[in-house]
Amino acid sequence: NCPDSHIKWVKLKPRILVDEEKNPIVIVICEDITADKLSQASQQNEQSFRQLADSVPAMLWMTDEKGLHNFFNHSWLKLTGREIEKELGWGWLINLHNEDKDLYLDIYSQALKEQEKFQIKYRLRNAEGDYRWISDTGVPRFASNGDFIGYVGCCIDITECKKAEITVRESKQAAKAQLEEMESLTRLKDEFLSTVSHELRTPLTNMK
């Protein structure tokens, strides 16, 4: 434990020397290996995360501190049908729907600049060539010293929910159109009856 109250990893290197009277002297050299230990722990944690990520049904991804994607789990690769080497960096954007790219890049770039959480919905092409609606949430990651080290994200396929939403919206639009048509027919009926009533009254008045 060092004076600054931080725990340090130290590697001891004992050496045996001989003084002028040929008495053995043991000298211990201390080497600070904290950085190496933290690096190893970080690598082990990341490896454990990757193994866990490949076992969950949700689509998971990670980026580096520059915002470039450096990991996609098995569920993501199964949906897109692509090798991970092709998805890394900005490669995965090739499957993003053209109409959603600008919106995604705007939201993601702003979140990356502020190093804050973001959420967005977009269409992603699957292995069969069909587009699936995806709800994507990214959360910033920070090292123990507070440095930003990238994002970890989770994607959920919400295609069926989107279809249901569209069906409900179309149903409401159809109901609204039918109501407007009924109101229009009612107005025409009233105008017709008013006209007929007027035309019938006029000859009777003249005859009287």
C-alpha cells in the first residue's frame, strides 16, 4: 500500500551480494507492475464479456474510444449473415437502410461527442435480404481513471411491434376515412332533401 492510499502490484527481485568481509547481503528490488496487472485484468474482463455476449439471444456490440465498432456477438452475425471481419469499423453500415443512415449518424456522432447514452430505431438488412426494425441502445464505457473507452450496445428486433403499430395506424386512418365519407354523404343527403323540399313547396305556393 503506497503513501497515496492506492494499492500497487509489486514484483520482488531478490539479489545476494557479498560485502568486503565476504558476508552475504540480500537486496530486494521492487518493480511496480500495476499497469501490467490492470491491463491483464482488463483483457480478462473483456474476454469474459465476449464469451458471455455470444451466449445471449440479444444482439450486442462494442466500440473503441474513437467510436469504431470492434465487436459483434453471435446473434448479430446470425441476423446479418456476415463475417465479423466485414462488420468491424463502419463495415456494418452497408446493411443499414439508406433512409435511416443520416439520422443514425447524426444521433451517434452527437452522443459520441458528448460521451452519453443514446437510443435509436433503424432498419437493418438480414441474411435473407429483408429489412428488420431494430431498437439500438448504446451506453458509454469508462476506465477506472475516468477515461472514455468506447460504447457497449444492445439491439432488439422490434419488427413485429412495428408491423402491429402500422396496422393500428392504418386501421385508424381507414376508420377516419369512413367517418369522413359518412359525414359527406349525410351532408349531401341533407342538401338533397332541402332542395327537393324547396322545389316541392314552390309550385304549391304558386298554385295557391
